[in-house]
Amino acid sequence: MARAQGRGGGSARRHGLQWRMARLYALAFFALGLVLLAIPDAALVSLRSTRHPGTPGPVQVLVGGQHTADVHLLLTGSAVAVALLVPASLLLGWAVAGRVLGPLRAITATARELSATALGRRVALVDAGDEIGELGATLDALFARLEASFEAHRRFVANASHELRTPLAGQKAVLQVALGDPAADLPSLRAACEEAIRLDDREDRLIGALLTLATSDRGVEVWQDVDLAGVVGRVAGSLRGEAERRGLAMEVHLEPAVVRGDGRLVEVLATNVVDNAVRHNVIGGRVEVSVGRDGGKVVLAVRNTGAVIPAGDVEGLFEAFRRGGGARQTAADGHGLGLAIARAVATAHGAQVEATARPAGGLVLVVRFPLAGDGARAARADAPAS
């Protein structure tokens, strides 16, 4: 009994709007019927008020007698017709409302069936030329973005798990070999400990990068003036030695420029984009770093030589644990979080990141910051509603 009542209650809820629309249609029809009934009666009253006093003539008798009878007959027939057509209009309104609400029910059913593991469903309304069709198309686009986001999240978790597991497995293997060697002496044990520490440092850097990525995704909490030229100058200076060790020529061109944001995160962004240009380069290559203004924006540009990157692989560079060609990063290449963190920091500051592959090899990466007074407003405008 309870289950039947539940089904009945659910059916009533599902058809509540359809029933209200049907009643509205019937009420509108009944109101129009009353208006139509009132018109002949108003005409008769008007006719009587215009009759002249005196002895009634044949025309007046015809108008006053026969016309009155005809009007009364018309009123009676119309009233009966309205009484009969009100239920018919209710049924017709029910059918029309059901036809109108059908796409909305399809949208509701699709949304109800979606889950984190089944995001492939789409509304796919056939008639997308009205407001309901536009709503369906908008929801389909939203579902597609959610599916892509969940897929990226699953890929990120899988790659992060692999990256975290690798140094742990390495540490375990190094220690097991050292402990299992009966002839192990102090130098070999020291070497094993040093290798374990090196693997631990790699894991610590990865965890720090993941925490930075999570922090930058939360946005900027305290806004302050940041000397972008000064930050980039310090970063370039700290990486110049590494560039020279790799046989790279580094050029730095800085113009005074101030942006609004978190100074620590801005420095992380600058470090990651310049380090990426140094790391992914060729022997005898170049790295050019510049800060300036362009069209009301503060621009950080980094150009580097390197391997040829297909244009279709550029966007994949900003995915965590990815590199050109879509391959996952190896330990020698780093953790593959640098540009992902850079984009997250830029988004938190209302900035845009553009990357272009150079035909001769390498990459041009441009970060466009709003002016100092516009950064916080731009970031708040881009932030999702909570």
C-alpha cells in the first residue's frame, strides 16, 4: 500500500505542472466563453435603450419581439455549448501541456541518470529551435564539460598515484637490497641511504607541486601590488646558471610593471614558465624572457628554442603530468606540473595564458595580466558562483 501511494504521489508530482497548465487553458476558455455570452446580451440592452417612445410600429415589433427571442435562444445555446466544451478544453489543455512538457521531462530524466561514472548521456532534443530546445542544448554542453572535467580528474589522480608510488617503490627496493646484502659495509649502506634520501626529495617536490596546484586553484585570498619585473628578474637570475650549464643563451628584457595578486604565487608562475623554457630546450639554444605592456595588459613573454611541437599538442602541455605528444612525464623530464600550475595561477589572477609552437622548434608562451587596478575584478568575474 505504501509503495502504491509512493508511486501515486510521484505521478502526481510529475504531472502537477501539466495539470495546472490544463486548468489554466480551461479557465481561459471559460472566461472567453462568458465574454461571448455577454456580447449578445449587451447588444440587446443597447437596442432596447435606443427604441423611441410612441405607438410601436411593425418594424419595432419585429425588432423588439423576434430579435429578443432569437437572442435568448442564442444565449441558451451558447451557455450549453460552453458547459459542454469546458471539459473538452480541459482534456485538450492536458494533451497540449503534455506535448509542451515532454522535452522538460526528457531533460529531467537525463539529469537524474547522470552520475560521476556515467556522464555520457545527452538530452539531444530533436527540435532545438525554441526556448526549451535552447535549454537542452545548453545542458548538453554543460554535461560535456562535466564529463571532460571528471575524465581529467580521473587521469590526474591516476598519474599522481603513479608518480607518488614510484619513489616509494624505489626507496623500498634500495633499502631491501642494502639490508639483504650480507657483505654490506658502511660505504654501501651510506650510498643506499643517500639514494633513499634522493628519492624522498623527489617525492617531497612532487607533493609540494601538488599542494601549490591545489592552493592556486582556490584563488587569491590577499591582493597586493606585485612588482612583476622584479619577480621575473630574480627568477631569471636564479635560473641563469642552469641555462649556462645546459649551453643556453638567456636574454632578459624588463620594463617596470606592477600587477595585483599574491606575490608568492606570481613568483611560482614565473619560475615554472622560465624553468620550462630552460628544461625543454636544445644544446646551444636560446631563452628570451621579457616583461612589458601591450594594449592595456601587463605581458610576461617567454620564448625558447627546442624540439618541434605539433600545433595540436600545445594545449596538452598545460595538462598535469603531460608533455608534447601527449606522453606522460618521466622522472628525467620533471613531474609535468609546471605549466598546469602556471595556468592555474594565471586564472586565479584573472590573467590569460597563450602558447604557440614555433615552426623551427620550441615554444612562445605569453601571460597577459590585467593592470594593477583590474586584476582582482577580473579574477572575481571569472570565478564560479558558489
